[in-house]
Amino acid sequence: MEVKQETQSLVTVIVPLYNTERYIAETIESVINQTYQNWEMIIVDDCSTDSSRDIAKEYVTKDSRIKSVESEVNFGGPARPRNMGIDSAKGEYIAFLDADDVWKNNKLERQLAFLEKNNLSFTSCDCILINDKSDEIHLSPLSKLYNKFARKKTICDVIKNNFIVTSSVLIRKDLLKNFNEDKKYIAVEDFDMWLHVLANHQNTYKYQEEKLVRYRLLDGSASNRKNVFEQELKANIVLANFVFEHSAFQVCYLKRMAARFLVNFFKQNIFK
């Protein structure tokens, strides 16, 4: 299903940038090569110390749809750069893209068609995991089993396991507020955002099964136990604050804790 030309909406693509000189050109090219061409890209540099900013500026001179914004000080995470992008965005829709991830060339076209077909205001899609060399990362047997049976429909499903990859999101701009810039929310500010968006039941969301994004995992992040522990701790802080504000979702949080217990049990006793 193609998006009709006369109803095309402007999509603002927001790219937070920090020291990704190895990948940023491929990331930008994946937007330029989209089959859907009514977009603007806002690249927000968070005081890069490598050649990332210079590479981005080269594209700015070549394509008037690409704009570069520079932060005066390094924030240390993507929240403030994303907020700066949102503040500058002119599009009816916002798409986020991390500076080391890559879109398939029909990503925007397929997602806009999906929104239109299902009368949605918010969607995210499936992804292919890749490493620093752009090779596909194959999931463990436990992860494959979980993905086969996991529901990806409601806010309760997001609470139990955040499946929304930010580089896969397409959302109406008027649904967004600023990402939480509290330092303790770094790396989970997106989780916090999607919870608050979905808590408003008027915001219609549906998960798109298509793999339209190549999502990069760097520095062994998927298997780094310290990193996984820190992320889980931060996610629980986000959830504790959210459930305090929205007590109706306490049962969902308890289901998350039960699911975590079962996953750890299987890891230790079956999938060693």
C-alpha cells in the first residue's frame, strides 16, 4: 500500500549525534534513499569530538532538507538533543533515528501507509539486530522463544518488556512532550516517554511486524552483565515513578517482575 502523493505529510527525522563518525554517513544516506521523500532531517550534535559533526555538515550543504543544530554543552545522552530536535521540527510526524542505526529504504513509506490503514497516531516496527561490522546478530534460543509468544499490543505489554525501539518509532508530533532530561534517566528516557504517551488511551498505537530498521548493538552491550543490570535498575526507577502516577498499571508491573523471575530461572537452569 503506497501513501498517496496528494496526502503526503511532512515527517521530521531527528538524529542525536555524538562521536559516530564510523556510521553517521550510512545513517544519513538511509534517510536520503527513502522511497518517501517528503521529510526534513534535524541532526543535533552533542559536542562530538571526532569528525561526526563535519560529516553531517557536508550533507547539510548538499541537501536543503537536512539541518544541523549544535548543543553548546555535552549532555551525555540523547534526551536533550532529541528535545532540541522536537522544538525545531516542522513535520506533522516525528521519526527518531539514532546516529548508528540504519533504515530500510521503504521504512517511512511502509509505516505511513500502516498508520493510514489502521487510523493510528503512533507506531513502531520490528528490527534486525546488527553489530559494529553491520553483521546480523542472531538471537539466543530463549530470546527467539520469547519473541514468538510475546504480545506487543498494549501499554501493559510495554511495561512487561519494552519492545519499542526508538529508531523504529513514527509518531504524530502533537503526542510528544519533552524527553525526561534527568541524568538518572539516561538510556531509559525513551521508555519513560512511550509509557506516558500510551497512558493516554486516546493515543492509538499498533506494532508493525515488518523489519524496517537495522538496529546496531555496540561494544557487546547485549551480553555485558554490568550494563544489563544498570539498564534494568534504571527501567525499574522509571516504572516505579510511572506506577506511582498511574496506579491502574500496578498489576502490569507485578507481571513484569514475575516474567523477569521466570526468564532468569530458565537462563540459569535450562539455557546455560
